Amino acid sequence: MKISSRFSLGLLVGVLAAAPLITLATAAGASSQTPYQTGAANSGTPNSSMVVKNSSGAVTSYGNGAITYTVPSPALATLGQSLYLENCASCHGVNANGVPADGTSGAFPNLVGLGSATIDFWIESGRMPAANPRSVQADRRTPRLTHDQAVAIAAWINSLDPSYPAIPTPHLAGANVADGAALFALNCAACHTIEGDGDALAQGTYAPSLRNIPAFQVVEAIRTGPGNMPRFTGNLSDYQVRDIVAYVTEYLQHPRNPGGLGLGGLGPVAEGFVGLLIGVGLLALIGYWVGERQ
Ligand code: HEC
Ligand code: HEC
């Protein structure tokens, strides 16, 4: 056997043996289903398949098997107002319209008309009450108010001008993490990086790291678009949001290294590719060695 034919035999064996690895690598990236595209319906609005109303006809919760959105009880509004006056009114004003006591209109964001998910997100992520009212972007911090207090404040602000989305609870059990990975790469990685570590954006702002963010807050961020982040509504269904959230909280935050090697958490695609390189190389060598012996 000539060197060249031995080499091509080796290459052929290598490529054949590597085929399953290529399939593995693409399976992780490709989205096998896109049946969730549902327009404005079923996207954090009460157009969803499940809408629960109380005896006076007010919506109390809505959603579907992927995410339930709960409207804070109006009975909490009185408590919420006093918590608001104590913790928020110095900046956002006693009427929550962004006008503080000195009367400077537009000094702070107007909160009237924001959904309870927005209010809850900014409080429960520790961004509010703001540590530094002059910073370009409020940072995530240890929350100063409890979940119950955040819900009560949201109930009061919602009573001024009822709006959506309400506070989400994702049901991650049926999530498709592979679809979530593909959707994350498409919709989120440009700003947060493919590893979810975050990155600098324009004008001194940044897309934060997505490590250790509770699942419901990932839904809140996607559905409300805090700061410079776009708000994803009709373009992502609740099922797709659930898949993304599962990927962020179950995979990005706790990488399982399915490739068997850590590789700095490059993910199954990169690890599959490394497997391919090593596999082809090794098998080419074996092919060469088999040819040598004939
Ligand atoms: C010290 C001043 C200050 C206090 C107190 C404060 N905020 Fe803010 N708030 C701000 C500033 C400044 C921003 C804009 C920050 C940014 O864009 O990152 C903001 C932004 C927000 C936003 C986002 C608005 C939007 O349109 O995106 C919400 C919601 C909010 N605050 C709610 C609250 C609530 C609720 C409280 C009380 C628990 C509170 N804030 C207390 C200064 C304050
Ligand atoms: C255009 C850039 C951009 C895109 C695209 C984007 N984000 Fe964001 N994201 C941001 C910025 C900026 C913030 C911080 C907002 C702030 O604090 O003012 C943020 C905040 C978040 C937070 C809150 C993190 C924290 O520290 O509390 C989560 C969770 C999040 N994004 C998830 C996502 C997901 C999931 C997607 C894709 C569906 C996505 N983002 C797409 C820019 C982006």
C-alpha cells in the first residue's frame, strides 16, 4: 500500500467513526420543534389558554402549562401604599409618576402603568430602592424588601392603572433544554454571551451575568425588558420562554459537561467538535498503522 492510499483509508475510517459525534454536536444546537409561534396571544398577556377570574370578573391569574402569571391581590394595596411611601416615594414621588417632592418632572421613571412583573423584578432583584439615584444602570443587589412586600407594592401601583404582565411562576418540568439553548443563542447571546457571563454595552451600560438568577426573575426580565434589554412579547411564546429559562437556570448555571470534558464549559457543541478532532486524528493514525501491517 502506498502512503497516500493508507492515508485516505485512515481518513475514511476516521470520518465514518466520527459521524455519530457530528450528529451529537448538531442535536444540541438545532431546534427540532417550532410549534410555539403564537403571535401576541400566549405571551405574558391574558390572551392565554387559562384565565382565572374572581367573582367580580377581575383577572386573578392566567397562563398555561408553561407559565402561570398571578395578579397581586387588590386587598394588599393599602399595605403596599405605605411600603411604597416609605421606600420609593422619595424618588418616584407620592403618586408613583416619577415626580419627586421638589416637583422636577421626568426626574425618575414613571411607574404608573407598569405591570406588576416589572415592579416585582426591580424590587426582588435588589435594584430598587436604588442605592445611587444617579448611576446610569441600577445594579443587582441583595434585596432590601421581601417577596411579600414586593407583591404588596406591585398591588398598589397596579391599582393606579391595572396592567400586565402579572408576576410569573414558570413550570420547568416539561421544558426542552435543547430548544432553550437554540433560542438562547438566537435571542440572548448577542448581549449576555453564549456562556451567560454578560458583557459591556454602549454608554457605560452592561448586560449582566445570568448566573444565580431565580427562574421567575428570568421570565420577568424576558417579558418586561429591564433597562436596555428588549422586551420579548409576541415573538416568544410562554413555552419558548420556559425552555430558555430551563436552559439558563438548569444548564448555564449548573453545567453538566455532557461532552465528558470540562473545557471551561464551552458546551456540548464545542466539546463535540473537540471529540471530532481527537477522533479523526486517532482513527487516521490507527488506519495508517493497520495499512502499515498489511
Ligand atoms: C434613590 C432613588 C430611588 C428610590 C428610593 C427608588 N427608585 Fe426606582 N428608580 C430610580 C432610578 C434612578 C431608576 C432608573 C434606574 C435604571 O434605569 O437602571 C429607577 C427605576 C425603577 C424602575 C424601572 C422603571 C422602568 O420604566 O423601567 C422601577 C420599576 C422602580 N424604579 C421601582 C421602584 C420601587 C418599587 C421603589 C421602592 C421599593 C423604588 N423604585 C425606589 C430611583 C429610585
Ligand atoms: C440588547 C441586549 C440584550 C438582549 C438581546 C438580552 N438582554 Fe437580558 N439584559 C440586558 C441588559 C442591558 C440587562 C440589564 C438591565 C438593567 O439592569 O438595567 C439585562 C438583564 C437581564 C436579566 C436580569 C439579570 C439580573 O442581574 O438581574 C436577565 C435574567 C436577562 N437579561 C435575561 C435575558 C434573556 C434570557 C435574553 C434572551 C431571551 C436576554 N436577556 C436578551 C441586555 C440584553
